[in-house]
Amino acid sequence: MSNALSLLALPHLKTRLNRLQSDTRIDDELLKRLDAAQSELQTKGVNLIESDADDQLILVDLAAYRYLNRDQPGAMPDWLRLRIRERWFSMKGRT
């Protein structure tokens, strides 16, 4: 069962991947990718807030990147890596 943040982010991920909202054939796979992206962020020390729109978009960006580049070698693009890093730094300022 996917968590609430993944369920909130699913429509945004489908839009990012140019999928119709009514097309539910790959929803399970996309939810698993969102859960995996959230776990990846948590292992990096980034705990996402469900009600924060920016956090939802970081999750969608990471899941979309992982989905679209699953068969291609290479590092994460700088814009995404820096966005995750800046989110981590903003969390550290709150504690």
C-alpha cells in the first residue's frame, strides 16, 4: 500500500510523463516508483512534508527522472541534485 504523499503526487507524475489521468494501467508501477523515490530521499536525510507543494514536486521530479532514465547510465542531472541538496539544507536550518 502506498503512502499518502505518493497518492497525492501520482496525478502530477502522470502529467509529467504525459499520461492521461484516466489511464490507470500503470498506476501501480508509478506508485511504486514514487515510494522508491521517497525512500531514496529519506536515506539522503530529506524527510518530505505531505502538505508542502514543493516537496511533492521534488518527489515527482525524482520519480520521473528515475522512470524516464531507468535504462541509461549516468549521473543525476545537476538541477535535480542541487534541488534535493537545497531541500536538505533547508531542513537543517529548521532544527
